[in-house]
Amino acid sequence: MDTAPARSAELLSEDRVDAALVPVIAYQMIEGVSLVPDICVGARSRVRSVCLVTRGGELDDVRSVALDVSSRTSVALTKILFREFLGFEPAWQDSPPDIDAMLDGSDAALLIGDPALRLSALPAGSPYRTFDLVELWREHTGLGFVFAMWMTRRSAVTVDLALARDEGVTHIDEIASIYEREIDIGHGEMTRYLAENISYSIDPSMMSGLELYFKLAEKNGLIAKNYPLRFV
């Protein structure tokens, strides 16, 4: 949920790569693209690395939101949550992911990736209150959510991406050891995030969540058209 998937979408749209892990909303924006089945980055109930943050306030009291625009998928999800489920639309402001600066100018902030994960690990008594976007989505829909999938403009993918995914899952402890130093949240927290919060395969709830997300994105003018899901 950082800028890497967005860059991958650009490379895929320019036909410079055979396949790429891409934010799901890009599926509706890249001509001739197909999804690689089952493999994803998503969450069944809680993601931790994509959240709305306030200085203690409720979302019902939010009248302005600072948006980290590094993920168009998460920005669209935020707008859907407010419009469809909270029943109102705050003012939106694009912003770099600096939580204090964001909350100095807005009632809430959308944080993505490492900054959000750090906040989710803060102890009780923190001045910030976090609202996990997947928890909010599940509360109102009963469904999981998919943030990114492998996509291609080719008729087939020659690399066994499922095997690569499975290999990565078996080395989560080692991967956590690398990233815990970068994010500074502790080995246990990083391991739980990678092993318990993130899902690398799509279950029926997540697939239904993806279909509903696209339907609501079209309804709210966040995509031009809801193209049916097509798989290689």
C-alpha cells in the first residue's frame, strides 16, 4: 500500500512489463488488462496499514479529510465509506503523509503504508485515534477487501506467481526481521501484520468485496465504468 504499486500500474499501462502487482482500481483504468486469479494483497477483517486518523474525534464529526494520494484505491475507498455508509461528504485535501501537518489543517487524515502501521502500533494514551479502513468496510458490508492484484495485458503469465507467493509466505519471519528495523514497530508486531492482517489469496468474501467496491466506485463517479472482472 505504498507508491510501488502505483508505479507498477504506470509501467503496465505503458506496456513496459509483462505483469505487475497493481492497485485494484487501476483494473478499471488500463485498457486490455486481465487479472491473475487468486493472488492479491488484501485483508479479511483488519489491515492496520490503511486508516483514517483523528485527534480523538469520531468520524461522524469529521468535516474535512487530508488524503495521502499515494493509493488511488484507498482514496476511493475513503470517499465510498463517507458517502455510502456515514451519509455525508467532508471536504477533501490532498496532502503529503505527515500526520501532524495533515491534522493541523483537517479533522481527519488518510494514512497509507508505513506511517499508518506505526500509528496502529502506538500504545494506549496516544493522542491519535485510528479507524482501520477494512474494519469500517467490513462493518458496513460484511465483506473483505482487496487492495492490489497481479495484472497483465498478455494472454498468459509464464511466471508461477502463486509459487512465488507461497515461497514468500513461508519466509514471513525473515521478511519481518528486515522491515521491522525500517518501520520500528518490533518484530512481533511486524510478523503479526504480515501473517495475520494481510491476505495473499482471495476468498469468496474478498471477491464479493472487490465486486461491490467497483460497483460503488462507478456509482460515485470514481471510475468511468465498471468493467466485468476478466482473468487470465
